[in-house]
Amino acid sequence: MSAMERFIDTFFKPSVIASTWPKILDGMLVTVELALAVVISGLAVGLLLALIRTAQIRLVNAVIIVLVDVLRAVPPLVMVLIVYFGLPNVGLTLPSFAVLWLVLAAVLAAFGEEIFWAGILSVRRGQWDAARSTGLTFIDTLAFVVLPQTIRMVLPPLVNRTIAISKNTALGTVIGVPELLNQATTAVSFISNATPLSLAAIGYLIIFLPVVLLGSWLERRFAFRKA
Amino acid sequence: MKAATPILDIIGLRKSFGANEILKGIDLAVRAQETVFIIGPSGSGKSTLLRCCNRLEMPDSGTVRVDGVDLGHATTDINAMRRRIGMVFQSFNLYPHMKAIDNITLALRRVSKKSRTEAERIALAALEQVGLAEKSNAYPAELSGGQQQRVAIARALALEPKVMLFDEPTSALDPELVGSVLAVMSDMRRAGMTMVVVSHEMRFARDAADRVVFMDHGVIVEQGTPSEVFGQARHQRTRAFVSQLER
């Protein structure tokens, strides 16, 4: 057996591809659903928390800051395990999909809040002054003057963080969410061949590469027009 | 003669930041169509005084009345009043993500509740007034400093203010661009706008000011016509400051 044949037999064995691709496809679908749910809810909550923080209510802000720091400090895997294996003990049993979604959305919300907040802070004070001096309300100033500038500034870090956290959907493997990596590892355990993992890697590429490209396109699209 | 009722009436205004008292009881009345220049060393409270005139800063005590309305009164709609008080900033503060015309229409649409077409008509007229109608579709980054400041003036003018506050409007400009902004301000003065100007453009103040107010350490030291304040100030502090300006 040549090296090339051995390589193909290990990572791209045709018979394994034929028998496992439907499962891999199922896993991709679950991963996409999970990632979409995490991104939409995580970013929405993150932005909401940052907006609440602009109201400068001391106690509320303190709670947000502590929550966000904890969520950013603890590894997502630890949180997934705690929530999945811990909550049933207090009588609350959530499906594994819901656990993974909640944990990752919370983590993305925490990072998102920090990124949005930093962006809001970086809009110059004079922008607020100018808008308020023309009679715009606080909310209108946020919506029409501050946030559009914030979004442009935070897009690169936000896209990077969002992709990083979405890839954590692979943690579903440890609590039995039938996502892409889980389908692949299950198949591997039955046939002792790495081909399903190769397929999973290709699946992740198909899902996330377009997101990476979309991210760079958005950055260019929303960059300030230069003279 | 100009009307006697003050458009802007400041009485006993005090403002501290922490332990630092910036304004120590300011009284100043500005009549309709009057142009008042406020001069004084940095840290004397000029900018804070202007910012109290539209509640960008909240005074600790004292009253500011604009067109007879007490800005600090609980029933005063401050956002409605701010439309009547135009403000121009040292750093222009145009919205960088919006074209010149959209910088102007934003408040017209959101605050004055004009339709898009009506707001755009008013905005174009305001740009015309500052000589920049042809730049309506330019973004701020595509404009020179002087042009940006004129757009900022148009943004305030479009709301038909009763009084315009200028906070060092030419300090951030290259010398060759100062003239275009001062020319616009002269036009406004001729058109009868009431203006309060914090500026050290002494030559311009001589021509354009009805009154010059000298502030130092949070109080008004003295005031008078430009020739009085610049030529024969009564207080040593004023004379010392003016002679610095002339240098």
C-alpha cells in the first residue's frame, strides 16, 4: 500500500464516505441551527445589555459587569457540563440542545456586551453634545448618531468573537447534542476510521468559511467613506 | 435701537465640578439681535457657561431663561427648547456616517417632525446660506475643516434658533480657513441673529461684537463695547489678558 493509498484509506475512505455522509449532513444541519440561534440571541442580548448600561444606573451596571466577567472567565465547556448535569438535581431538566444554546448565547452576549459597550464609549463626547444640542432625545441620539458609528467600529472584533463562539457548538458532543462533531465521533467509534472526522472538518469549512468571508465583506462595506 | 427684552437671560449661575467651582455666580443678559463675545483665559468658565445655556451642563444654581422660558423649570421641554438654541462646537462634531445634508435633516425630521422632502428643502436652503449647497452629498471626511464648520452652522441654523452659541468656532481651523467661517457669522449677524461667541478672534470681535465680556476664574470681570474692553479696560486682569491676545 503506497503512502497515498494509506492516507486516503485513513481520511477519505470511499466506502465510509458513502455510509456516513447522511449522518454528517444531519449533524451539519443541527450545527447550523444551533449556531444561528446562538448568534441571533447572543448578539441581541449583548447589544441590549450594552444599551441598558448607557442609562448609567449604578446597581444595574454592577450586576451586568459581574455577570459578564464571570461568563467571560469560565470556559464554556465547564458551564455546559454544570448546567447539563447540575440543573436536573434542582428539578430542572433541559434538553441538551437547549443547554448548549443557552450557555453559548450567554457567553456570546457577555463578549458582545463588552464589545458593544467599548464601541459606544469610543464615540466621541462631541457627537452626543451635537445631537442633544439640536434637541434629539437620548434614545434618538443613540439610535441615529451613536450606534451607527459603534457598529462600524466594532464589526471586526464582533465578527471574530461570534465565529469563535459559534464553533463551540462542537461542545455538544460531550452532552449528546446530535451536531456535526458528535455525528462524526459516533461514526468513528463504530468503524475505527477517521474519515467521518475529515468529513466533519469539511462540513465546518462549508459552514464557517462563508461567514468569515461575509465578515470581511461587511467590514469593507461599512467602513467610513474616506476622502 | 435693538429690542430691550433679553432673549437669553442668565441670573446667578453657579456650577462646580467636584470641589472645583467653575462658575461663581454669572449674570448676563443678551438682547435680541445682539452679538456678545466672551473672552478670557482657558479655565475661566467660558465654555461651561455656554454649555449651561442649553443644558448640556446642568447648573448647580441660578436661572437660564431663553425667550422667557426657564430652562431649569420642571415643566420645560428641554428638547423643544434646544431647537431654539443653536450650538456650534470647536471640533465641528458633524456625524461622520452621514452626508452633509443628512447631518442637517436628522433633527428636522426627528425633532421638528418635518417630512423628508420638507426637511431636505430646508437643509438645502441652510447649506445655501453658508455657501455649500453643492456639497450637500459630501461626507464630512470629504470636506475641509472650514467647510465642516459651516455645515455644522447650517445644521443649527436650519432649526431656526432664537440664539446661537459658538464655542471657539475657529480654534480648530487652519488660519486660511478661518475667514470663511467668520464671513458666515458676519452674514448671520447682519440677518439679525442673536449670537453668543466664545472666541479669541480679536479683530473679528472688534468688527462684529456689540459687547465684549471678559471672564476670569468663574466671574465676569468686566464688559463693554469692543473699544472699551480692548482699548481702555478698567481692570488690570483684563488689560493683561488683552495685551496677551494682541501679541
